[in-house]
Amino acid sequence: MRRSFAVLAGVLLAGACALPASATGTAEGAGNKENKGNKGFTIKDPRITESSGLAASRQHPGVYWTHNDSDDGPYLYAVDSATGRTVARITLRGIGSPRDVEAISIGPDNQIYVGDIGDNFGGKWPYVWIYKLPEPERLTDQTVTATQYVVKYADGPRDAESLLVHPKTGRVYIIDKNEEGGHLYEGPAALSTSGANVFRQVAPVDLWATDAAFSPDGRQFAVRGYFGGVYYDWNDGRIKRRGRLDVPFQGQGESVSYSADGTKLMYGSEGAESSVQAADAPERPDAGSPSGEGGSDDSGDEGGTPSLKVGAVILAVGVAAFLGLRRLRRS
């Protein structure tokens, strides 16, 4: 969705060019042999100009699913991370007209969940939608029948851009988008096409969230925003904050996905030929230390990591330039 915030992001983007490679969180030049789908890439398809969600395929190594935000249609794109090129466009059949598609996630049995959960009016729509479809076994342009679910929140309408599906239980979760910090909402044990599916608030989330994703084993989940991220232990739904994520600076940071093997976090952004950057996932399977290398432990981190220090300086300069104009709010 188009936001006034993108103006600020564009101003700050110039500062990102000065960041060292370690601060941008890229995995390039690491010198280690990486599995397919674990490296950053650029989306080449000119039809994809507002990539707002990202999900790693489980049955097609190296492929990531994405979609446009709005003003497109009922389409999903399978992008080969080795080339950045689209290898299939899926047209969803059996649903209404998508309104504000913000997120995508893959659950058990290779089921794709699409979150039409954004709200251009800041929480005015009485309901939003989730679409579910089987991931195609063959990657060709095709039409696939999807199931549409009506979603309401127990405490009233709200804007959201983060949809998570637990990889073991298949239960669906949403994190609302609030600059003061959002909340994790839990859906029913199984979504139903009969009536509305009521999502209930279960825990606070310490971020203005633009996307979130479960690790492939379901033991943790990562949440990203425009300028940073946090990750949590799942603990069977009794979430516990573990630390911060070194999110790469992007002009309009929109999406996040774990790589299929769980060793990387893939961060996406909007725009023509937008980049997807790879960073080590915290406590990843091949990590040699308890905290891994992709995040920062919250304990005793007053000074923060170098990348966060530099990012904080850039942010402070950008905010100062906009003081007196208006608060950071989405148009």
C-alpha cells in the first residue's frame, strides 16, 4: 500500500549506501558454501512493483512466492532466487476481488496462505480475508482454485501486514500494524468457510510490524519493521522475546521469510526490481553460539550492534529533517 512513510524512507536510503557490508546484513562474500535459495536476489519481473509478502517454497528449492500489494489482481508469483526471474504466475480462482494483499505464508502440506489483511483506512473495514490454496506441483502459469475465509478481530477492525501460519499445527496468526507496538492475534484452531473467523489478541509484539514469519521448525518467529526487527521463542504460544534482528536498511522494507532450511532470513522490499537480502537467522541450525549471528541478545546491549548504531544515526537525521511537518503515519 502506498504510504507517506515511503517519502521518509527515500530520504534515508541515501544514508544506507554508506553502511558497511556487515551492517546491511547481506550474506555475500561470506565464503561459505550455501544451499540453494539462501542468497539474496533481485526481482526482475516488471509486473512486480509492490512486493509485499515473501515465502520460501518447501517443494521447489530456491523458489520464493511473492505478490503485489494493491492495484494488481488475484495473482501470486513464483520467483527463482538463482535468477530473480518469475517461473510461474498463479491466478487465484474462487475468490472475490483482492483489496489489500499484504502477506503470504506456507503451512503444513504445502498449503499457501495469502493475507488480504491490509486496511487503507487504518482499521475501518469490518472484515478482511485470508485465501488458501495448494502449492502447485508444477511451476507453470496456471489458475488454481482457492478457499476464501472471512476474518474479524475480537476487539474491532485494524490494519495488519503480518500473517503467520505455524508449520506444524497449521494455526493462523496475524500481527496488527501499530507504530506504538502491535499484538499477536490467534485464529481458531481451524479456519472455517461458515461465518467469520474471529482472531483474538494473545500477546504484545514490540514492533511496528510490516511482516513476520515462523522458522521452519516452528520454534521461533521473526518480526520485521521498517528499521529493525525482533524475534521470539514460540513456547507453544507463550511467546518470549529473545533478541533483536539486524535488519538490512531498505527503502521500503516490507517482507521477511525464513529460507527453506531455516539458516537465513530473507528480507524483501517494494519497488521495481526490488532486492531481497539474506542475513543469518538467529540461532540457525549451523550456528556455533547460543545466540547465533543473525540477531542481538537483549541482555546488556545498551550500546547495540554496529549496524544498529549506524542505523540509529541515519534514522535520527531523517526524523529531525521531518520534525514540524507531520508525524510518521501512513497515508
